[in-house]
Amino acid sequence: MQSGYDENLNTIRTYQVCNVFEPSQNNWLLTTYIDRRAAQRIYVEIRFTVRDCASIPSVLGSCKETFNLYYLETDRTVSEGIKGVDTIAADESFSQVDFGGRLMKVNTEVRSFGPLSKGRGFHLAFQDLGACMSLLAVRVFYKKCPSVVQNFAFFPETLTGAESTSLVIARGSCIPNAEEVDVPIKLYCNGDGEWMVPIGSCSCKAGYEPDNGNVCRACPQGTFKSSQGAGLCQQCPPNSRSTIEAATLCGCRNGYYRGDMDKPEDLCTSVPSAPRNVVSVVNQTSVVLEWHSPRDTGHRDDLTYNVLCRRCHSSERRSCQPCEDSVVFVPGKQALKETRVEISKLRAHTSYTFDVQAVNGVSNKSPYPAQQLSINITTNQAAPSVVPIMHQVSSTSRSFSLSWPPPEQPNGIILDYEIRYYDKVDETPNVVLEGLRPGTGYVVQVRARTVAGYGAYSKEMLFQTLTDGKWLGQQLSLIAGSLVGGVCIVSLVAIAIICTSFLTFSSEVTLRPDISPGVKIYIDPFTYEDPNEAVREFAKEIDPSCVKIEEVIGSGEFGEVYKGRLKPVGKKEIPVAIKTLKVGYSERQRRDFLSEASIMGQFDQPNIIRLEGVVTKSRPTMIITEFMENGALDSFLRQNDGQFPVIQLVGMLRGIASGMRYLAEMSYVHRDLAARNILVNSNLVCKVSDFGLSRYLEEDTSDPTYTSSLGGKIPVRWTAPEAIAYRKFTSASDVWSYGIVTWEVMSYGERPYWDMSNQDVINAIEQDFRLPAPMDCPIVLHQLMLDCWQKDRNARPKFPDIVSMLDKMIRNPASLKTGTNNMAPGDLQRIGVSLAGHQKKILTSVQLMRHHVDDQSPTESV
């Protein structure tokens, strides 16, 4: 090592060699160990001088003007395996020595090597092969991209890659209070230590705004920012405020609200005041209401009106209830934009209260009810509605006594009743009532009269006189319906009421006796070699041009169910229910779908759903049945909870039992008897339906009502234990199901066994648990349920026995007045429950029901 000067005449220390006069030189200079600090590519900057060999005499063979650079990766201070980097030549050399050989021309060269991966560091080595040179300085370094904040994301310091062309990915993270906008955030660090190719970005989140491009600052009080982005904080809109920093929404002041569709930057608004000056014009059973808009609309432009209707039992309006669904509002009763509505199909001679509400887009936010203005009206008297049903109270060979409830809509004060009847065989009216023939069936109708005139006749009812010399007892024909208020008794022999005869009567009316003469046996359509033959034999093919589909009312296992109209040739149009087969069906699905029609077509009884016909020769395939206005019994009862007297519920149960008696006499087992499969018409007549699942239950049903058992699906809560355990379905198992239906009816559609799991229900039944009596259920009805739930199927009553028991209850309404809420063993003894086991079971069930009701009762707030 020697001293010298650089080009600026600064004193420097150098490594020198100049053995140019001796051949075969091999001189080495090795650096100390250098830690690479995770760098993969190393750069070496060398400052040196070289003398021109031509300026030195007699050294042409041994003089060199280059030297070699090597590196050695290692974890130790020395190692084998040195690698060459490059042979380095000078850009400039000197040929003469000035200032005593102390001034030289300096060269600077940069070389790089890599990738480095075998050791934590390295040595550099310089090899001289015969040059006259000086090594002035060696700088060893690596390149990196510095940490940076870009697009509201922070990127850490990142080393360059192993090659000079490498791009190293650096993952970024959003700065505080910023969030990613789209894809993951990253930058690329190139070989020169420069950032490039930005991908993704961050932006200030809601409640924060950008500041100087690198900071997200919280919105101050009184301002807000509702969404993420580059936007700035805004002042709170009118009638709102923010009391905290970083607010994303300004809260509305008391009495002001923001609608569901309002934007955060919209002002807060209030509810409207009540409408003004409601006036009415009554026309018989219709009324027109008109009103003025409210004085205060709440500063909104979405004002609408609702009209609420209440029917009151007296002009004092102390007891009012919501109007029936049959009342028609034109153009509607909710969300009205106009200040006028026409209301029709009201009851005649009835007091009504109409509440006209003003609402807007924030009315549902207010804790207070909508502002409204009420008006009271009373409709005019009109002809009464149809008498819903008649009952035969007693019968002799020459007379029978009938009773009926008043019309459901008397439409005024009932003055008297008029009856017409004719011999069922002759189907011609009698002008003078001289006496009835023994053993003869008579068709009877009745209608009521008010000051406004007569109402329509009731449905035709068939009643039978007894044969001479035989006293068969009183025969009661009850079709489920309404039995409300006082009962009017008529004796056709005494002619206590004026019996008016009519000269003409339609001979096209078809009469359906409760049970057809003779024995008719059900034929399983699946016993036919060709199931389509069963459809042709038992179902009537209907021309699709006679069918009009109106609206969807539900969906079945095979497709949609519609309400429609059927207009047979030469007959009047009737409403019908239309089941359709969905598109893309298999042949098996079509066969199973039409099998229900083959089953229904064999039944002809007033309490069995009536098949009108099928459409099989065009698409879609359809099954057409009579239309039942009130739908399924379970949902109908839930909608009318507590609205019917017990005698009316018993009448409905009697109709169901009558239908099941008919099925049992035909040797048909339903297998899925439940309130959901009982349909109710407008006269509250109950009819057994849903024969599609009766033969077998599909494996793939997802309805939790049905649980797998021995290869099929079973409605556990309604099914007898022997049917669950052994798939043993009989009329006795249908009787068990009828007991559950009775419980459903008396509890107004409550779910049997409540929220117990199906397995818990099975276990409970095996341990002799039976459902407790519903609230206010007569003891005799709960006893009937317990009889239906006898474990020994042979001990259960038959359906004819059930019909007889219900008839006795109807003839003796006093037996239905002993409820189960407050009873003692003496009460049970008086009504005929003598067995101690039955008494204990009933009293225990009552206590269980009390606890259940107490648990379900809502807490009333003051």
C-alpha cells in the first residue's frame, strides 16, 4: 500500500502493483468478509489507474493493462469455490509520470453479480496477471426501493431482485382510516430500486376525508361522510346533527325521521298531519268517501292515504271489529294517492266507522300511530243473505221438524221466514200441504224476509220421513255451517209458519244423499294394468275451452294450483280449483298426478271434495275440483281465532266425521287426515281432500311435517303408533288422526304437540302421553279425543259411532258447556267419565294446558 494523489490532487492511499518486467505474474488481493444483508444482487464500484504498457520499454510480452474481479459466497471468513465476476480494463491509462509519479488518471467501473443464496456473506478478490496499476477505492452496495405512501397505501422498503431485470412485488397496506378500493394493493420494485406498475389503491373510509394526499382525517362535529371514497366531509342536512367526530350519518332531531329510501344527504322530514273534511255518500250497501289533504305534509312529496274499516255491532259503536275481506275498496284501501275511495259489498243495516289516515315515507319510523280522521256511517236495509243450513231435529212417518240459524247477514230486522219443499221423487211442488208421505225424501229450502224484501233461498236439503209402523228415532242431518243466535223451529205438519208453494221449480238440480244406497267399494287405480284406464273410467274429460284460469292460489306437489272458472256447455259458469302438472314431467309423475283424480272420481258425498273433471288431451294436464272459498281448515281457524261458538265447531267436526264415515264404508284409508287437508267453503262446510298422498307418501318430500319410517314418509303428529311402527294403516288409524283433527279444531289451528320434535312425540305417545284439552274445550269432546287415541286400535270408536256421538252433542247443547279449565273429578263423573284412569288423564291434561297457555301469554306493558 502506498500514498498518491487523485485527479483533484487529494491525497489517497492505494494498493499498487507493477511487476511488468517479470513474466507469469499472479498477484491476489482479498477483501475481508462482507455481510450481504439479504441482498440477492451485489454491486461493486472500483476506482483504479493503469499505466500504458507502450510507455514502458522492453515489457511487451509480460505487461498487461487489465485485472480480474472474483467473489466467493461463504458463511466463514474463507472458503473454496471462488467465482469470476469480470475482467476489467481501464478506459484511460497514463504513459508518463508527473509530479514524481504521484499524479494519475483515475478510472471508475461498476460491476454486479448474483444471485446470492448460499451464504450470509462473501469475499471479493482482485487478480493481477502483470499490469502496472493502482487500486484506489472499492465500494460495495446493493439497491432497494425506499418505503413510500402512494394512493393512501404504505409500501415498506423492498430489496431489488436477483437479476437487474427482476420485478419484486411489494404488498401494500392501507394507511389508518383507509380501506381498499378494489383488488389487493401492490407495487413492483425494479432492478434499479425504483417503484413502478401500481396496482389497486385505498381511499378514506366513511367518516374520514383525504388530507394532503397521505392522511385520512376524521370529519369534525356537524359534518359527515356517508361512504368510502375521495369525497370530502359535508355539512349535516336540515333537521339533523352529528355530535361526534368521524360521523357517517347525521342523526335526525326529535320529531324528524329519514325514510328507508332517503339518502344520507337528504334532509330529515316529519309525518303528515291528519286529513281534513272527510265526507260520505251512502247508497244502500256502498259508500263514497272524499277528503282534503292535510295541512302539513311533513316536507315530503310521497304522501298517501290508508282507509281502515270497522264494523260495529250497535250505533253506539262500543264494540267494533275489522271489516270482512269481502268488502271492496276502489281503487284500494292502502297507499292511495287520490283523496277519494268507493267502498262496496258492505252489510246492509250495519254501522261502520272509517278511519282515513295520512302517511308518508317516514310514518313507519314514528313511534306514534298515523294521524287520522274518522267518520261514522250506517248502511241501508237490504234483503237478507241465504240461510246457511237446516237441521232435522226429529222425524215421524208423517212429519219432521227442522231448525236453522238466522242468516249470517240479516241486513235488517228479520220479519219472518218462507219455506218451499217438494217430493224428491216427483221433483214437483205441492200447492196445498195436506200431509207428508211415509218413507219419502223431501227437498226443502228456506229464505228470510226484511222490509227490503226476501233474500235468496238456502241450499237444497234432503230430509226423510219414517216408514209406517217403525220408529227409527230422530235422524239429524247436519252439514257443517253457522249455528249462531236463536234457533227457529218449524213443524211442517202444524204449519206454524206460512208455507208458500211455488208453481215451477228447476228439475235440473242434482241431489246428493249422505250415503248412496247399496255398498260401493273403492278401487285402487294402481291395480289397473293401464292406470290411464282408471282415469277414463272414474274422471270426466273436460274440453279445455270450457276452462278459464284466473290466478295462482298455491302450489302442489306436481305444479301450480289456480283459481278459475268452468263453463260446461249448456250450464252456468262455476268457480273451480285447478291443479296443473308442471312442465318437464315424467310419465310416472303424470300417472301419480292423475291417480288423485281416479280416487276422487269414485267419491260422491257432501263432505268429500268433488271432482269436476280432468284435462288430459292437451297441455297443461289439469285436475279440476270444486272451489273452496275459505281454503284449508287449519289456516282458516287461525285467522278466525275464537270467533265461533262451540256448537258451530262441533258442526264442522260432524261434517268431517261424516265424510270419513263414507270413506270407511267404501274401505278407503286416507292415511293423511289433518286439518291442513280439510277444505272449507263459504258456508263453512268442511270437506275431506288431498288424496294424492293417501296411497303412499313420496320419499323426497322436504316438508318437516313428514318423517321417514320404513321406506316412506309419515306425518308423525297425526299418525297412530301402529302405523308409525309397522306401516299398518287402517280405518282405525284414520280415527286416531281424526282425534288430532278434533284437537286442532278446538285449539283453532294450533300445532299438535307444539314445538316438540317428531322423535319426542313418538316417545311421549309410547309413554301414554296424550294431548291436553284445548282452552274452553268441552269435556265430552276431549273424552272423544282420548277414545280416538286408545293404544289398542280395536278399542277406538268407528266413524259411524263418532257421527252418532256428535249428533247427540248437537241435540243436547248443554253437554258442551262444561269446559276443562275449572273442573273436578265430580264434574267428570256427572258427564259420564267414570273410569279413574280417564279422569286422572283429563285433569292432568288440563294442568298441562294451563301451563302452556301461561308460557305463551304475552306480557302486557303499561
